[in-house]
Amino acid sequence: MSDRNPDERLSYEQARAELAQVVERLEAGGTSLEESLALWERGERLAADCQRALDGARARIDAARSTPES
């Protein structure tokens, strides 16, 4: 996992990459229950961050499409 400050805003790409690392660690096993739970919770936060970024991008695209051309 990352050494980042948990309050630091990650870009979509950074959050997606860290989420992939979390999934790999969970799938590999060998972690304690506590560590697995912490990884799961981090993954949930990262997934939510990614979804928010995608929703924001979709809203920007929709707004651009609805703006009449000059």
C-alpha cells in the first residue's frame, strides 16, 4: 500500500493503481485478519474515489454535449 497521507487527494489514475495493488494483496492471501480488513476498507475508499472521478467526468461530458455550439 501507499505511504500517502490518507487525506491527500489522489488522481483517478493513482487511486486505480493503488486499488489494483490492494486487490492483488487480498487475492494473494497471507495477511492477518486485521490487515485484510484494513486493506478491504482502503479498497472501498479507493473504489468510491474512482467512481466519483468517473461520475464527475461523465457530468462534464454531458454538460459539454448539452452546450449549444456558437
